[in-house]
Amino acid sequence: MIRRVSNRDVSTRRGIAAVEFAVCLPVLVLVVFASIEACTMVFLKEALTMTAYEGSRVALTPGMTSADVTNACQQILTARNISSATISVVPNNLSTIPAGDPIAITVTAPCSANAVMPVWFYGGTSLNGAAVVMKEY
């Protein structure tokens, strides 16, 4: 038996579709914005780690000081548009440590200063990247 579709059935279906859309749209928008923010924070974390690694390469160059390492790290952070970062070099005097001792570079940046949109999930947190190398000579 073939059932005829009346105008009443069509308008009811349109109403149901509108309600489903109204319920699903906020969830979909939240997922999209959360994904954008998560990707931004992954980029920030990787950039900080890469900056610390490049700073450790500068620290291994003979005659370099912790100021040279900090300047090299700051140049990378500026090129990547990362703001409010702090750079830590331990030990502070690179020329006096003996071969075989570790050199640690840590770069930290707040998520709120480096977010693309207003920070929801990473509001008060900071991310850091670190590299530890051994002085060779």
C-alpha cells in the first residue's frame, strides 16, 4: 500500500530538522574552535622544543656565552611570533664548565599570550620545551 505524504507531514519533518540543527550546531562549533586551539597549542609546544634544541646547538659552539644562546633562542621565537617567553640556560657560565657536564636550555611561554582566539582550555597554563646536551670540549 502506498502512503501519500501530506503537507502536514512535510512541515513536521522540517520542524524536527530545525530542532536537530539547533541542538547540534553549538556542539559542532565548540568542536571546531577546540580543535583550532588544540592545534595552536601543539604548534607552540613544538616551537618551544625546537627553540631549546637550536639553543643547545649554539651552546655547544666554542666561545659562546649564555647571552649568545638567549639571543639565538629569542630570534627563533620572534620569527615564530611567540611572545612572553622566558629562556633559561643552566649553567649560566658556559665557558667554565668541564667537558662531559650537561647544559640545559628551557624555553617557557604562557598559552594565553600565544593563543589565536580567546583561550578556553589552556587559560592559565604555560608550555615549555627543553633540551639537555653534554659539553664535548
